[in-house]
Amino acid sequence: MPISITERDLHSHIRARMRQRGVTFEEIIQTLEKGWPASKAKPGTFGKTFVFPYQREWEGRYFEEKEVTVYYKMVMGKPILLTVIARYGSGFPKRVQEG
């Protein structure tokens, strides 16, 4: 089932983490649409992970890729985003979206 969010769905905690971790709204959308299940999602929580080509600097260091993970809960059929995590590096495992 597709997950649909708008920028108005982003509460202040998520916005702060996005700025702190260098994640854009477009990357969140792509992660939710194309990502695979996050392996570290806790019970009752869902997560999606996606690896983006990056090929630029982040905080003074050059990185080939950026791995974005979005964690969320479903409440009355609506996604509530909990947090977003970014890791910078290269050679991240990549999985094809299932289904």
C-alpha cells in the first residue's frame, strides 16, 4: 500500500532531524515509495530504507552515497513520521522494492 504524505505532515521533530542530518522532503518521499523494509524497526513501527547516489561533500567530507531511513507508525490509516536517519558513505546494501 502506498504511503502518502505532504510537507504539512512533517512535525517539528522531523524537520529538525532533516536539517541536522541533511535529508530533503523529496528524499523522504522517494524512500517511502521505493525503499525496502528497515531491518531495525521496532514492534508496532515501520521503516523504509533507500540508498541514493550522493557524490558530494557533507560536513567537509566527500561521500559517494547516502542511505536514508524513515521510521513511522500508522494511525487510523495515516502515516505518522517518527524520525529520519541518514548515513553517508559507499557500498551500502541495496535491495529492490518488494511487490
